[in-house]
Amino acid sequence: MEPTFAAQLAARDLAVVWHPCTQMHDHTFLPMLPIARADGAWLTGHDGKRYLDAVSSWWTCLLGHRHPRIVEALKDQLDRLDHLMLAGFTHEPAIELAEELVRISPRKTISPPAQRGEMPGGQRGDAFHDGGPTLTRVFYADNGSSAIEVALKLSFHYWRNLGRGARTRFIALTGGYHGETLGALSVTDVALYRETYAPLLLQPIFAPSPDAYEAAPGESAAECARRRLGEMRVLLERHAHEVCAVILEPLVQCAGGMRMHDPSYLTGLRALCDEFDVHLIADEIAVGFGRTGTLFACEQGGIAPDFLCLSKGLTGGTLALSAVLTTQAVYAAFYADYAAGKAFLHSHSYTGNPIACRAALATLSVLREEPVLERNRALAAHLASRLAPLADHPHVADVRQTGMIAAIELVKDKATRTPFPPAERRGLRVYRHGLERGAVLRPLGNIVYFMPPYCITPDEIDFMVEVAREGIEHAVA
Ligand SMILES: *Cc1c(COP(=O)(O)O)cnc(C)c1O
């Protein structure tokens, strides 16, 4: 019999394509799935089978696939201007997007940090803004990792321009993930990605994460955060003179296992960075644009960072684009007569691509004009209610959630929280069960998580959780 078109595509793929984050040998037993189209929360394979995209295609597809307003903006832009180098030239989409990002960027609030604890993901408190925006300048790059490279280089170069070039190190958190290019990987602490390449990397200082899962017995998330701030203080006392910046993923350390921390950590860390005069880099590449219940995670700590890195959901999952926002103080340190040699040196060919900027503008206009965060609050509450029973499962150590991110930590032994040996690949069983049933669940090791597009419905949430529950039963059997 003639192989189906889907099977032919899979075979051609495996002959020439090298896939990311994949041991290609796995595809001797895992099918490669050619996808023909996508609509809202669903992917459709060339064989006609549908899959609920419970992980938003690696967290990029914020509002759902092919959102009509984004599609319309892309088509319109293609009829006008495709690409243009951003040195010496500019265009409306890049200007307008920078204006909009500055306008919505997190600011220091003088009110107490946002009220918390009533609902998963927290409520947005009354944010009394302290005058104008703190982040006033936008530098574009192509993807998340390049945004991190830009932020690290900008921070180092800022201190150098001030005559303090001895500052060459960064403080990062254990369990953090910031991408996989060499600079970004240097400040990443996920063994799977880092270990092999360690000899090639910068040597950051790792501070213990405020991860509430690792809290001491009986310690609350807020108490854990306070203790970790004390440890950060000790590191800064010792190292601030050689440190450019502290970098973290605010509220949720995503690729490191969807580990979550108390928002008070952000408030405390901002205060420490001010006290010791080092920069704070907030990597909101995964958590930005409403994921955690507020437009930006930093808002829940009432803080503005010195550098804000954005990508992934920025274009609604249509094109690669990233942006680094920074302050007037940083910008001013580079602004001088040419001969002073202070200019920032970094460029990517596709910097500020007009089509990608239009996709981002369309995404931001949906966030601005539709009650997306309100809808998300209701969806997050629904998700929480559906996940609650799983907490009693004998192989589930923790069910946690921050806004539209939820995770289930599978363990071998619940009482001692002993993990399953990674080689058993329990999460892979959940993944395979999901594909059979028509849901894309792609666990991080033994952590099953959900990061659905915001267009997901309560019924689809029920389906997603039910498939995960079944998958977990298979996985622990
Ligand atoms: C995905 C991610 C990155 C890297 O972005 P890429 O576009 O994949 O290079 C950096 N930081 C965080 C927090 C991420 O989730």
C-alpha cells in the first residue's frame, strides 16, 4: 500500500531535518507529526487528526493560532514594507511598537504590592504609578536568547562606560532558564541544557532560587522568599563590586520546571539591587503579556527592572521578535560624541523587522482593547478547580499555579518527595498518551504543565486536564 501523505512527510522530515531539543533517535519509536494547519487552540495534522495545543507551541501562541487581527495586520504589512535594516532607517511599526511597549511597561508603584492570595495568579492591585514610565528605551532583537545577550552586554557595557569595567559577572538564580546561546546559557541553571557546554560558558554566581517547592518544611512561600533574600544579600555584600546585574524570571521559573515564588521576592530583590547598585534584569520572555495574571509579572512586586526582556508571546506566536526595554540612565551612559567610543555594539540582520512589529502591535491591541486579563482570571480559576483533586494523587507532590501557568509535579514517593529517576522518562508517557487522545502535553521531565493559549474554553480545559490525569495514571503505573 502507498504510504499516506502524512507518512511521506514524516519520512522526508526524518531524512533531512534536525529537530531542536530532541534526541533524534527517539523518532525510531515516536512518530513525527506533520501539522497542516492551526486554528485557535487546535492543531490539525495532515492525517486530519486534531490536537489541543496545551503548551501554546512552546509558550509563543498567546491568543490562539491565526488570530484574525494578527493575520490581517500581517497581510496588510506585506503589501507595504517587508524588511529594512534598522541602522540609519526606521519605519512606523518599529516606532509605534516601541512607544506602546514603553507605555505599558511595568513601573515602580508606590502603593503596597498587588493584593495576592485570593485567586491563582493573584489580583492586580491598585497600582499608583510613580510618575512616568521607568523604562523609556527599546532595543530590538530576533528571539528570546538574543534579547538576553543584549541585556547582558548592555549591563556590562554600561558599567564599562562609567569607568567600572571590573564588573564582569552576573548573578543568576538556581533553576533559572534564559535561553541556549552561549551568553544566555551561561546564566541558565538547568543541567540538561548547561552541563555539556559548561566549559564554554561565563562563570556567573548562582544564588538559591526562592522556589516555593523547595521551601523548608512548614515554611510559607513568603518566608522562603525572605530567607532567600537574606542569602542574596550575603552574595551581594561579597560580590557587588564585580557584578553587573542580577537576572531572573519573575514569579515563574518556566523551563526549569514551572517553579513558582512569592511576589515579595521581586520587591525585596529590587531593593537589594538598588542598595548594592547593581542592575536588575527581568526575563519576562515566558511570563510577560498576561501569563501570570498581570500584564507583566514585575507588576505583582510593584517594581520596574533596569532591563526587561520580552519575546515569545510578543508577536502572538507568529514571528520571531524580541525587545529589551531599559531606562534613561542606561541610555544616557552610551550617548556621547562618536570619538568617546561609547556606542552599544550589537546588531542582528532582522532587527525590528516591520512584519514582526506589526504582529506585535496587533497582539498588544487585542490585549488593550479586549478584556483578556479578566477572561484569563475566570479561566485560571476554572483550571484551578479542575486540578485541585489531583493534589491527592499518591504520585503527585505538588499542584501549583500562577495565572495561566499550572504544573503537576510527579514523584516516586509522595511523603519524601523522591523524584522518579529521569531515565524512566515518565513524562514521555504522559506526552504519548496526550498525542493519542489529541492533546499536546510536553512535560518537563516529570513535571506535567499547562500553558494554554488564552482562547481556550472551559470545556477544552476540562478535556486537557482529563487527558493529563489519564496520562499520569499511565505514567506512574
Ligand atoms: C524561551 C525562553 C528564552 C529563550 O528564548 P528563545 O526565543 O527560545 O531563544 C529565554 N528566557 C526564557 C524565560 C524563556 O522561557
